[in-house]
Amino acid sequence: MSITGIVRKVFESRQRELEKHQNGGEALQRAVLSRLVAEAQETEYGRNHAFTAVKDYEDFVKHIPVNTYEEMKGSIDRMRHGEADILWPGRVRWYAKSSGTTNDKSKFIPVSQEGLKRMHYQGGFDAVAMYLRNNPKSRIFDGRALILGGSHAPNYNLKDSLVGDLSAILIENINPLANLVRVPKKKTALISDFEIKRDKIAREAMNKNVTNISGVPSWMLSVLTRMMEITGKTHLEEVWPNIEMFFHGGVAFTPYRKQYEQLITSPRMHYMETYNASEGFFGLQDDPTDKSMLLMLDYDVFYEFIPMDSGLSGNSGNSGTPIPLWAVETGKNYAMVISTCCGLWRYEIGDTIQFTSTNPYKFIITGRTKHFINAFGEELIVDNAEKGLAYACEQTGAEVSEYTAAPVFMDAKAKCRHQWLIEFAKRPADLRQFAELLDKRLQEINSDYEAKRYKNITLQPLEIIEARQNLFNDWLKQRGKLGGQHKVPRLSNSRETIEQLLGLNG
């Protein structure tokens, strides 16, 4: 029997437990809410918001407001300086550095020991459990795992707390036994300079028997491309004959899928999307034939959802009212609100999702609450953009590496349009045709966009500017965000990001 055959038994009980997601979603979530509130009753936040009086969801809504990062920042700063029992029992030592807010360059998301165990590591365990259930012939544990992570951020450390990318925190706190089956070595994994790190990872990993890889698709592709350069090989299975799995997340996989399929031609290769953010682990692609993900309901995350057509709450000043999981409908766009065992209470995470099923609860990520274009009433979201680009690439044979888009506001002749800056891995023969196909598909999948494009009255045809190679990496490097979990904003209502990129495009 293979090592995987022996280890497989460890996952069997959890595979049975996961069946409760099929029709017991509301019960699982109500139990999570009761557990979180009970555990945090004696914290400062719990006392200030009468957690002892919270007996059900209706009480929870009555006593706890919806929060943005700005509203929780004061408490988080005190926690970082060593104060205990503020948002969560005890002292929280680790903080995941995330992209900034209107008022701050960075956010610092608390990562408690309970959060590591009950959300992040549980998510990783369940990803493997689901994969083994779907692939009875897997030999994933008969080789190594290449886990690509970020780095610590020592310049943000305080005497009583440490800061890093979430992936670095996970690597730092992982069970030492896991280091026996993973590459690269911990010291290499935590290097901050991504260009140095990717070369070292490629050289360390190329002679190992790697069976599975985990990371953000864009950064993983960069590492694998470097390994191909060093080895002179064309396909990844020439270096790793037993490669069979890529656990990916962080950015949509659609723009990278074709490049991975060209790099890895083995019929035994599988892919699973994971939804693991600084704030928690939320979803897993449990069915390889279905692009949607299963919402993980028995971790220490209680979910609420704000219908995007009602606006957001918190500091945004709008009147969006969150609803519990058992009130959601399929086909609607929702902003996620979470309460977790890391001390985030009714916290607007900034991601938007759409449910594809409510039995079980399955969803797709549609974008960010701040990453959309609605300058002219067109309400273009990231999910629209990904589908439009996929269609244009399929029709032309092109491949997109990176992109961003923003509005061009009305000129003297009252003309306006969307401007797309696209870096191609394989450019289309006819850029104008690519633009027409993208525009056509966006109109087909977004009625608001179609209405604004009608007879070019409001919106003119979109414009594509071709980005030079490595433009987006150079922009991230300039901002100290190359590698790790950092990513380029896909859509924006302002021109700030695209103007910075155009300034570097030469």
C-alpha cells in the first residue's frame, strides 16, 4: 500500500462530517454563532455589546453593529500593542498585513491561535479530504508539496506582535512534521525579495518528487516558468513526473488556466480553487466539474450578506441591511459580512459573491465591493470582466497575463469609455478584434453595460492599451508588493491605478 493509502484513513471521519453541509447549513451556522458569542462574552467588546444577552441571531443583530476596518482599527491597534481580551479572549500575537483602506496604507487583521486551527488549517485539511474523496487513485502523499507563501513584514512588528502575509504566518506556525513533506525549506519560503525567492525555490524544488503545489496562480506560474528556464524542460511533468494537483486561490484562475494547461499536459493533473483570505478560510471547490465553491459552514466563521443593490453599511453611510445565510437567494450579488474567532465582529470583508445553490450553499466570487466600474451606471463587476476576457481569448487564441480597467470620463464632446490595460502572455493577431469580442461578450452578460453601450450614446466602444511585458510586476515591485498574496486591482471607478501603470508603460 502507498503512503497515501495509509494516510487516507485520517481523513475519512471528516469526509463524513462534511456531508452535513448538504442540508444542515442553517443549523451549522446557528451553532457557530452561539459558540463565538459564548467564547467572547468576557472580552471588552463582548461586555460593551451585551454578549450575555445574545441568545439568537435576532439578539445578535440588535446588539452588534456592522463594522468596517476603520471602526475596528482602534481596538486592533491596542491588541497589537499587547492588550488582552479586547476583541477576542487572551492576547493575539500575529497580524496578517492586507491591502489598505482609504485612511491607511495597510490593514492588520488579527490571526488568533483559534483562527489558525479552526479556520485556516482546517481549510487546508478539508481541501485534501475533498481531493482524496474525489480521487481514489491519488498518491499525493507519496511525494512533496510545494507551498508558495509570502514573507514577514518586520518593519511593522511591535514588541508584543508580529506582522506578515497570511501565507507566511501559516508557514511560520505550521506543525513541524509538515516540513518533512513540503518544499522549499522554511528559510527560503519566507524570503521577502520575490525575485531572489523564486530562483531559490525553483532550484530547491526541481530535484524533489513534488506531487502537489499550492499558491496564488500568478506567482506560482512565475516560479514554475523560472524552473523551466533552469532545467531547459518544456512541460512540468518532465521535472515532476508525479505532479497531480494544484490548490490555488487569491486571484481568479480563468486568465491563467490556458497557460497552466500548456505547461502541464499530464492527464492526471487536477485543480481545486480555495477561498482563503487574511480574514479567514471560507470556501472550497468540492466538485471538479463545478466552478463554484462550497461555503464552509462549520468553521468559526458566522456569515451575513448585504444585497449589493441596497448599498453597504458601516462607514459607507448607506442603509444596506445584512441578512443571514438562510435568507440568501441564488443569482444575486452579495457583499460578505463575517464574525470570526479572530475577533472580527459583523465585519465587511470587501468581497462580493453570488450563490449558485442553496442546498448545499455554493457560490462564486464576483469581485470586490471597491473593485468595479460604475461611473456611468454600467455596474461592471470582476466576474463580468473575467468571463468577457475568457471569451475573447477563446475566440482569438490569445492569453492574458494581467489586466486592469478604469473609466475614461466625458471629454468636451461628452464622450466616455472604458480603458483596459492588458499584458498578454500571447497577444491576439488583431487587437481591435479582441476588443470588439470583449465588448460584445460584456454586453451579453451585463444588461446595464449593454444599455449604456446602446448606439454608443453613453459609452463608446472600449479601448485596449497593450501593456509591455512585466509592467504589472514592475508596478507591484515599485510599491514593495511583488510576490506573496499581493494582486493588481482588476477594476476601479477611479483612474489612480491605471494612470500609475500607464506612467510605467513607456
